[in-house]
Amino acid sequence: MTAAPEKTGPADAPPPGREPETIKAIPVRHYGRWISAVVVLALLGLLANAFANAKVNYHAIPDYLFNSNVITGLGKTVLISVLAMALGLVLGIVLAVMRLSKNPVTSSVSWAYIWFFRGTPVYVQLLLWFNLALIFPEINLGFIYRDYTSSFMTPFMAALLGLGLNEAAYMSEIVRAGIQSVDEGQTEASHALGMSQGKTLRRIVLPQAMRVIVPPTGNEFINMLKTSSLAASAAQYLELLRSTSDIGQTTGATVEMLFLAATWYLILTSVFSVGQFYLERYYARGSLRSLPLTPWQKVRSNLAAISNRSSEGVSA
């Protein structure tokens, strides 16, 4: 009795002389995507139609876009935002280091500062600084400085202190999170090499913590640009919103000037968002395998892909 021959080929191999059938892949149809797209486009159409039929003089917006008063208010908005953010960043680093200190006095003072300024509205803080002369008629720092509070606490100074000191409380938590994101082994290694605590913080910890600090700091600065509008009503500071509101009251185009202010705020936030992108990209070096493409690199890659597809279609 002879044994049956063993099968050497795979079990699912086709019979000899027959070609395997081509697999026809049928993509899954996502009807929900099309329905949601139609619904969103319909809502956008209704919104556009509502604004098109609204009683708004849209021609007034470009007419006053580069008005001298508007440009002056725009410059003051950028100035107070940059200075207040610089004050908040410097003071926030100091508060974060104090919060992480093993000294119970400095850590408690830092915690109390953050607790107060994060727990009260920035609008209330601006009002307090602007009306400080009601409770402190005179600022007396001995031989260093002495003056009446009313002459010292100008609208600009009230806006700077109100926005900057409030921002410092938020920046301290951002900086503290960035410092704690750096591995403690790096600090221990730098101390083993004889580096002091301050030099370790400046040369080892903070450069690596910037990757974590920069994104929320950029968001805070963009938020500062918009929060500066509160300085107009709280501290009588003549910034962008106050300038456009004054024009709206004199010309009767109140809503149109609000649209104008919103247009300038969008321009400012868009410009600074681009700067934030490049700053994040700079500090991402060494932590990512490949850096994200810049906007121009994305445009070039998309154009190259389109040209390749068109050339393939012509050759086919």
C-alpha cells in the first residue's frame, strides 16, 4: 500500500492553468460625512445671507481702516500688550522659581500671589489700580521715590500694572510646568559637574523647558491682545477699541466700527500666530524626528503633488 503524495504547494493555491481572480476593493460609503457637509454649508449660507441683508454700512469699514486715530489706538494696544506680557513673563519666572523653592516663606508668598491674582477678575484689578489714589493719596518709598498717586497712576501705568501683574500669576504656572517637565537627572548631573543652582537653571533646565513653555505663552500673548480692550473702560486707556468706539459715536456707525476693531484684532492675532509657529518650530529641534513644514513648504509640496498627478495622467 503506497502513501499518498504530500502537498508541497500552499493550501489556497489555485488549480494549475487558472489565474487568480483580481480582488475588487469596494470603498465604504460614508453617507454621514456628506449629510453633515450639506448641513454645515446650509447653515453658513443662512449666516451669510443674514449679514448680507443686515442694515450695516460695510463701506465704512475700509474707509476708516487706516484712520489716524485707529492706527494710534492700534499702536497703543500692541505697546501695552508687549510690555504687560514682558512684565508678566519676568515676574512669572521669579514666582515659579520661588514656588519650587524649598524655602517655606518664598514658596508660600508665591502661592498667595498666584491665589489672589488668579482668583480675582482682571477687570476688578484694573479698577483697583486706576482708583488707587482714593486709598493711598501719596506714594512714599523714602529717598527712592515719593509722589502723589494721582500723578503717578496714569491710565497707561494702571493698564500696565493691572494686565502685567495678573499675567504673571498665569505665567508662573506655565513656567513651573515647563521646569518640572525636565528630567531631574539632568539637574543632578549638572550639580555633579559643579554647576550652581542658578547656572543649572539658565543653561540646562530653561532651554529644555522652553519647548513646553512657548506654546501656552503664545496663547497667553494672543489673549493679552484681546484682554487689553478692558483697559479702555476700566483705566481710560486709549487703545484700539476705545478709538473705534469714539469714531462710532461721532459718525453714528457704532456697529461698523466694532466690526473694524474685530478686523484689526484678527489681523494682529493672525500675525502673532505665525510668529508663534516659527518659535515653537525653533524650540522643537532635537525633540522631533522631523520638524513640521512651514506654510511655504506646505504650499510647495502641494504644488509638487498636483504637478506629479497631472504628469502621470498625461503619460497614461
